[in-house]
Amino acid sequence: MSLMEDLQRTTKLRVFPRSFAGNELGEIGMVRTETETLAAVSGKLREKFSGRDMGGYLLCPTDHGNRLALNELFPFTKPVAIGRKAASFGLGDRLGYANPAQVRAIAKTELLPVLAQQSLRELTLTGRTNPQVIDVAAWAVFREGFRKGFASDGDHLKSKPEIADALKAGCTMITLDCSLALKSCAAGERELEAGFESLPAAVRKAYEETYLRSRAPEEFGLKFTKGGLYKLSVVYGGALELIRDVYFDLLVPAGRPIDFEISLDETVETTSPEAHYFVAVEMEKMGVEATSVAPKFVGEFQKAIDYIGDLDELRRTMKIHAAMADRFGYKLSLHSGSEKYSVLPVIARATGGRFHVKTAGTSWLEAVETISKHDPALYRKMHRTALQHLDDAKKFYVVHCDASRIPPLDTVSDGDLPHYLDLGNNDSRQLMHITYGFILGDPALKKEIFDFLNSHFDLYESEEEELCDRHLNLLK
Ligand code: ZN
């Protein structure tokens, strides 16, 4: 009798049929008690895992040590680099409960998932580490029998030590956030010219050759002016040095494939096609191979709500950015993709389906929504905590959220609580989206949330899968 049949016949454990696998040593598969997901292991394979001996099999926690053993047995449970060719989709799982549902959704598409994807900001606010995040992703692909591979993104890292740590933790993708190295371009003409003049003569000459005298930029309908070139060299000079140092000091010496994403999006100023071209050409000159580049597109990409801006202008510029990405070989990347329902088809079309799209906080908001429908008392506590900490949370995120526009809790009946999370109710959606660190920072509240998720396991997973489907269907 197989391990799965044995468990089904002799225990009340729920089994996840897609997970069961084995070799000549034994079998392993995932099961669930009322409150916990575990791995059941039989035969000699038991020696490789640690857990409770149940007689014929071992019941093992989905912890880090057991994950490493799982990685040894099934290489598809190890994160990999996705590369420049395949389109990819980043999903965040701040709570550690969303990955299996996300895997089920992505399995219905041709996209490859970045399942473990947390920025330092998210890790700090949730008190988690990169290895923990990868543990959750590895067990999720195993549970769902998803063998196409997944990546692990050290997201929005700004310095070499941060990146070195992420690489040590096993990240297979590095998103370099250049925002600290980008100079503000508020400087006047004189200053820009002085900045340019301070560059070594050979560098200046090369810049002038490439951007002012060459006809190559015309391929993208671009024409550089002297002033424009001065500005780009000053604004992007430091970022290019950082890109070069990270690539040659950390990524190349790592000696394994690593996806390298250049993020220019966390700045105030829109990345113009000229700026994108400048960065692309300079990277090529330095021999840096980026996997993807995330410009700051025109308009606003705020958390938890749809795009704010001129869609026609976005469509027009996105096409130029996509053509450039194609020409230089990397993928065009879009950040803050959650709930950007109007933008997802735009990037899919502009890139001909070769893109990277990141979503992050949406699985958290889905959990909040599920709680608002099924545990009004818990939702009210979370909402109150969120309001208390809104001002602090706004230091981390650029949002328009205004608490005075949110209907007071005591005027809303239990049955109407879910409306706080309705699309279009931007203030309350953003309130609940950005305060996750403070809500989870209250140990009693955190326990209640996790207890809720454990007792409404299927419900949350199916809502999360549906939410992912809604995004992914727009990218087809
Ligand atoms: Zn970003």
C-alpha cells in the first residue's frame, strides 16, 4: 500500500495528493491536521528528516532543516534563476500562507513564478528572514507538485552588504534599487554642466560620441540634446557605478546564474525613454547583463489601487521602453502590479508577452478581506490598530490615503465591513495595506490572524487563487 493510501485509510489527516512522491528509499507527501501542514515520510527516507515517529511513518514540520532535506531529494524545490527569455511574475507572501494558492494560479499559465520575494522593508516589518521565506515557497511547490521551477527575489536591495546577505540566503534574483544612488535632477543648468565638465575627458568624449553624434538613438525615435546628456550623466552616474560594482563584485563571482533586475522605479521622476536608453547603453558598454529593468513609468503606481494617470501616454511610452528592452535583450519589468488591472494588458501587449511583473502586498490584503467577511470582531481590532499607526506607516509608502475620508468603524455594521476593501475605496484599502507591519507587530493580534488563517485554510486559499487568476488572466 502506498503511503498516501495508508494515511487515507488509517488517519484523519487530509492529504495533498499532488505532493506524494518517492524513490527506492521511501515516500514523502504533505498532509494537514486541523491546524498545521506537515510532511509525512516513510521508509528509509525517514532518516533524512526530523519529526514525530507515528509508527509506519514520520510526521515532520515544514521547517528549514526539513526543507534542506527536501531540496536534496527534489531539485525542483530549490529556487532557480529564470533568465531573460521566459516571462515571469512575482508574488509576495508576507504571511507565509499564500504561496500554494499562488502556485495553483500560476500553473494555469506559461509564466514562471518568483514565489519568495520580500524586500528588506517587508522582512523588517514582518520579522521574517530570507531563508524562512524560501522555506515556505519550497514546501508550496512540493505540495502542489509544481516542477517548472521558481525564483527567490532579494527585492529592492540598495547596497552591496544587503545583496551579499541575500545571495548567502539563497536568493536567485537580486533587485537592485538604485534610488539612493540616483541624483536628484532638480539642479540648474549651470550645475549640470559643471557636473558634466568634472567627468574625465575620455568619458565626456565617449558620451558625446554615443549620444550626440551617433544616429543609433534614432532607432527609438530619440534625439539627445547637450543639456539632456549633461542631466543624464549627472543623475545616473552614481547608479551606473553601483550597478557595475554589484554585478562584477558580487553576482559574477557567485558563480551561479542569478537574475539581476535594475530598479529605477522608486524615485519621484519618471524614467524617460532617453534615460532608459542611456542606462541600457552604458550597461552594455560595461558588460553588465541585466535580466530585467524596471523604469518608473509615467503616472502613479500606488499600493492596493489601480493606476492613476494617462493610459494613452503610458501605452505610448511603454512601447518604446519595451522596444529598448528587446533590443538590449532583457525583460521590461513592472512593479506594484497588484490591482493594476488597467495596466497589465498594456505591458503584456507592449512586450509581446516577455515581461516581469511584480505584485507584493495583495495576498495580505486578501487575508484582511477574508477576515472582514468571516470574523468581524477580529477585523475591527485590525482596523483600529491600522488607524493608530497610519502616520508611521505612511513614512514607508507613498500613498494618498486620508483617514478622514474613511467611514468610522462604529457607523459600519458587521455585514458591511468587507466594503472597506472594495476596489475604489482607496483610502481604506491603502490603510489596511500599508499598516501590516504594525498589525503583525502586536503579538496577540498576530496570533489571532494566524489562528483565523489556520481555521479558514481552504477559504483563504481559494480567495487568493481567484485574486491571482484575476491578475494573470489580464496578462494572457
Ligand atoms: Zn519597485
